[in-house]
Amino acid sequence: MSKANNSALQVPEVDIAIIGGGSAGISLAAKLNNCSALVVEPHSPAERDCSWALWANPAQQQQLAPATKGSWKQWRLVDDYSEVLHSSDQYRYTSLSSAQYMEQCEASLAEGVNVIRAAAENIVARGNGGSFTAAHQHYSAAQLYDSRPPKIAEHGLKQHFLGWDVRTKTPIDDPDIATLMDFRVDQSRGLHFIYVLPFSDRRLLIESTMISANLEDKDWYRQAIGQWLDQQNIGIEETLGEEAGVIPMETVAPLDSDIASIGAASGAVRLSSGYAFSAIQAQMTKLANGIHAGEYSVPTPISPALIRMDKIFNRVLLAQPELGVSIMMRTAKALDANGFARFMLGSATLTDWAKVILAMPKAPFLKQVLRP
Ligand SMILES: Cc1cc2nc3c(=O)[nH]c(=O)nc-3n(C[C@H](O)[C@H](O)[C@H](O)COP(=O)(O)OP(=O)(O)OC[C@H]3O[C@@H](n4cnc5c(N)ncnc54)[C@H](O)[C@@H]3O)c2cc1C
């Protein structure tokens, strides 16, 4: 591989340039060695801090420990009629500080792999590589990877949420249980649930999450959180932060199809759930291994078969949103904790799939399977 040329008179040329140093970009950079590489990212990790959650296996629990804000071996889903409580002996539902994770990756970069704290502009693809400017400097790379967020279709299905980081007045019950979905909220505008991560008995991340085509006013989510807290008799002593986000649940298009995209831009976000962290980790590990062996193409993050299943699930939700709560509760009831984690991670076994398919209402799914 060529060495980076940092001469002030010539265009710096590197083996690999990665546009965007988020989950995918900085994870890939941290796995590279014996090459010259640049990650171009305008924001510091602290400026982009948010919560990234995943079901972590024992190896990940260890590897991600420095960035872990909280982890739970028990999680629950609740509706008006019942509660499903899962207790796993393998997976922990884990919430990471994205800033700490990205700082950890940046601190571990090999010699010759550097971060430029600027936006990439004037990006021009040339074969597998290309050129761009960043902080008024022109760069070129033999291989370019693009992780800039993809375009979101305005009227497509999305997961959208607003959450509060709060300190409660009094200790809550069950701080050892993560509430993944509590459906006892207004279901009139789409599939809606409250998500609660107790980082301690008095510190909670609490989000109102919607799965629908249309975004709501911020006050709508805030009101839903307030109502849920009232129902639970939980008083807030202090709100420490607010976080909002939109995750597309439809096939996305990268900003520039001439550049090899990675991460969310390459379709790494699970269409039925919005989770992406584990798929991105697997994709970046395979890609880095390929690069070290001279193979630069980007591995598919999610199998076509799983994408097809997720699309059918989403079509059912769009056609009959009133079935959403029952579908999620039936899925959770059909599986044990480890099966549910595997299902959410996209690594369900054939037995897991059989249990879920048997538990589903048949007619709505058949209608969408047979739809052209
Ligand atoms: C608010 C939110 C919460 C989420 N929570 C979860 C979660 O809990 N669990 C989960 O599994 N998934 C979650 N996701 C899904 C999410 O898409 C991924 O987890 C992950 O962030 C995607 O990684 P990525 O590297 O593809 O994109 P990002 O992490 O978004 O990184 C893209 C980077 O590109 C940079 N960039 C943009 N333009 C330029 C430019 N011109 N030049 C250089 N850099 C540029 C951005 O600053 C950004 O840092 C969440 C998504 C959102 C939006």
C-alpha cells in the first residue's frame, strides 16, 4: 500500500478515505492498520453524543464496557392486557454513550490512520477512489468510503422519537429492568410506545417513540412522556437533557451512488426495528478483514431474505397500524429472552422464525406476501 504523502506542495494521497466518522466510519478506521487512511468528520464525538442501544453478547459486553452507560439482562414489553418479561443468560440490552464509543475508537487508531475534523466537500468519485476538499485542503484517495447519512423519503415509514434524560424525585420500582415498549399510550396516530432505560433507581432515559409515516410536533411526544410518568406516579426532579431522532424504515438511497457506501447509507439499519449497531459492527469487521486481504468491496450488511421479511412486516404496519401492538406482543410472547435478542439482532434461528410465524395473525401477512 502507498504511504501518505503529506508534502505541502502536493495533493495528499492516501490509500483509504472515509467520509463521516460516525458508527461505521470510525469503527472501520479503528480496525485498519498497515495503510494510510483518513476519516473526515466535522463534529467531535462530544458534539454528537446520543444513546446507541444493542443486545450485546458476552464478547461485546467486555469490548464495549468503557462506553456502556447501562446494561440489563431483563427487559419487558407491556400493553393494556399483559406484560412479557424476558431474562437472558447470554445477552444484555446495552446502552452506549456514542461519544465515549467514538472517542474509544479514535484513541485506538493505528499509525497512519488520522481524523480530519472538517466536512468533506467537492467530493468527486474516480474509479474506486476519488478526491475531495476538507478545511481548504485538497485530498485524494485510492479507495473512498462514504458514510454520510442517506436521504430519507418524506412520506415513507419512519421510527421517530423524542426522549428525556431525567432524575426522578423518588426511587423507581424495578431499576434492573429495561422497558423496551410500553404501549399503554395514545395509539391513534401510529404504533406508539414508551421506552425507558433506568440507569439507576433515580436516573432514566424515557422516550416516546412512534412508527408511522408522519412526524409529530415535539410537544406531542413531550405530552405522551408526561402522561406516562403521571400514570406511573413518577415525579421528575430535574430534566437533564432532551434527544430527538428520525430513523428511516424504508430502503434508503446513498447521497452519491458512485461512491462505495458503508453503515446506514448502505442499508445497515434494520427496516423493521431501526437497530443498526450490531449489523454495522459485523459489516465493518468483514470489510476491514477484506481490505487487509486486498478486497475492498463492501459486504452486504443485512441479508436479502431478512430485508424481504422486514418489508412484509412494515407493509402490514402501514396497511393495518392497529395490529402493531398485538404483533409486537405476540412476537415477544412466542420467544424466550435469547430468541428475542437473536430475532432483534437479525440472527434468529429457523426455530425462532417458526415460532414467530406461527404466532402471527395469518390473513394480514398473507395479503402483504401476495401483494405484487
Ligand atoms: C437519533 C438516532 C438514534 C439511533 N439509535 C440507535 C440505537 O440505539 N441503536 C442502533 O442500533 N441504531 C440506532 N440508530 C440507527 C443509526 O443510524 C446507527 O446506529 C448509526 O449511527 C449509523 O451509523 P453510520 O456511521 O452509518 O451513520 P452516523 O453515525 O450518522 O455517521 C455519519 C457521519 O457522517 C458525518 N457527515 C455528514 N456529512 C459529512 C460530510 N460532508 N463530510 C464528512 N462527514 C460528514 C456526520 O457528522 C456523521 O458523524 C439511531 C439513529 C438515529 C438517527
